[in-house]
Amino acid sequence: MSELENTEFGTAGMGEAAGIRYCKRCLMPNSRPRIQFDENDICNACHTAKRKNDIDWEARRAEFLDYVERYRPKSGPYDCIVPWSGGKDSSSIAHRLKFEFGLNPLLVTFSPLLPTEIGEHNCVEMLKVGFDQILVRPNQAVSRHLARRFFVERGNPKVHWDAGVAAAPMQIAVKFGIPLVFYAEHGPSEYGGYVLSEENMKVQDYTEVLENQIGDHPQNWLDEYIQEKDLAPYVLPSFEDIQKAEVTALYFGYFFRWSMYENYDYIKDKFDFRTDPRGRTDGTFTNFDSLDDKIDNLYYHMQFVKFGFGRTVRDACRMIQNDQMTRTEALALAEKYDDEFPQQYLSENLEFLGMTEPECMETIDLHRNSEIWNFDGNHWKLRNPPK
């Protein structure tokens, strides 16, 4: 999930609200961490999307098949691992690997902080199709402590979850000698960030995961409550252990054109994949994305608070870049939903974080950047909303 961490703005030195600009093709602001704009105010995610039209996807498919043949294990039941949430993206990858390419993937799930009924239903139904799963559910007292701590300190209650999602599949791959791990898409290239090389868009880079996806090393989380042994589920194997086990982590989205909507369209008929029964989720117009964790709605709202763009802008930009929506349509949706407060699971979130509602609201406001927000009358407003 995580593309964002509490880090610098994508374009440094803004200094005033007028420095916040929006991509002229999509709606992404330059306040998104690590994003880059060109001289025409087009973001690098839109440039990446445009370049996809020039990619020889048949050649990429052949490259994928070559990897599969070269790394196919000589023994053991599993050909690869898919980090799997039960959602549309990871389920579409696993389904294609098994039924289109004849592989036997092991599904590795790092438990959501607060599992939803929809998410659990989708997991059960997908497994009925014919998959094995390993579920990693870490110490819940530790998880709750870290969630509250990171919500207060960084405005992100899922920092440790991001680490677990990265670590668990690699730990299992190293332990059982499973040579390939298929992650979904390479976030920095798909959504705007620093791309080290084309190789990093294909093969997962160890340092990039630590710095961009997780934000720091779990060893830094030690405190009066958290001991080193508590962090075992969140720690990646060493680079040396990964090399010794000959494990390679690849991004499926490098080999096959990536689209969240097309992934949903693919998987919705493969089993009883359920969406939000209300027709959309808090803060956005979609009903098929990030359905497995009750804290996700708060997580995306904090993205809006910290960086000035919410879940609607996030979803709409992805669809614009894949020519599935116009910028005008996206702007209307953003005006309608992007600032919506996540009420659906608020009581469960408060209980999990050990907070009262006033404490939660105070914490949220601590993470507002004065370059982005202005307190006007009775409520906060974006200084420079998208247009």
C-alpha cells in the first residue's frame, strides 16, 4: 500500500502556498513526497504513463517467461511467492500466475491492523479457487503500541505494517528457498518518485524499500515498551541472506501494463469478490480498493492532511494516467469527496489506537502543514485547492 511517508515535499523550497502546483495532466500536487514536475508542470508519473504506449509488451512478457524458467525451483511445491492481501491487485497477480502461466504461487499475507468482513470474505473466496496461504499475524499488543506511536509521531498508523508487508514474504522465501517473489507495482515509477534505473523498476532494490516504503529500520523503533525480539516480523532478511538464498523480488507491473481498475475488472468475475456495499469508500468515488483494513480510511485521510491530496485525487490520477477518466471528471470528484472525514470505522480506530475522539482530532491537526492549510472561520481549508 504505502507510497507515502512523512518526508519532504516533492518540490523543495515552496515557502508559500503559491508554490503548491498541480500537474496539468492529472491532479497530483507537487506536495506529494518525491514527485517531480517538468517545466510544463507535468508530473513524472504522467510521463511514465505516456511512455507505456511505446513499450513492447510482448517483449516484456517474453522477459517475464525467461525469468520464470531460469528461476523455476528444481524441488519443492512452490514456484514463487505473492505478497497477498486478498485485494484486487495481489489477487489478480496470483490468479494470472497460476491459471495463465501454470505456476504454483504461495500466498503470504501480513495481517491488516483491523481486518474487515469484506476483506476476510474475499480472502476466503480466493483461497477456494485453489491456493495455499501463510498468514502472518504479529503480536497485537506490539502492533497497537506502534500504530498509536506512529500515528502521533508521523501521522501514519501503518508504518510498521509497511515494514511487515515487505519483510514477511522475503523471510519466508529465504527460509524455504522459494526463488521468486512477485510484488505488484514499482511505486516510484508508477506514481512519481526518484527512479534509480530501469533495473530498479523491475527488480526490487533493498535500500529503496528501506528508505521509501518503510522510511527507516525497525531497530529505530525500540523504546521502553518495544524490545528487539518484538520486531522480528518487521525486519527484512539481510541483503547477504537474500543473496545466499538466491531469492529475487520482481515487480509484476514491469512486465505487464499496470492498472488498478483493470486488475479489478479482471478479478471481479473469477470468484465472489465483494466491494464496499455503500457504493464507495470514505474519501473517494471507488468501491473496490483497499477494502481489507478498517484503518485504511484514516490512513488516506492523513495523506490528505499531511500533503494536501486525498484518496479521490490518488484514485483519479491513476485512472487519468491510464486514460480511464478525464481531468475535468476527476476535478469534480475531488471537490465532492477528497476532504471527506473517515467516519465509517472511526469508533474501531479510536479503540485500537487507545484514543478519545478529541485526542484523535488534535493529533490529526498536529500534522497539518501551514504551507498547505489555512484555518478559516471554523474549519481548515486548503490554501490552494486543485483547479
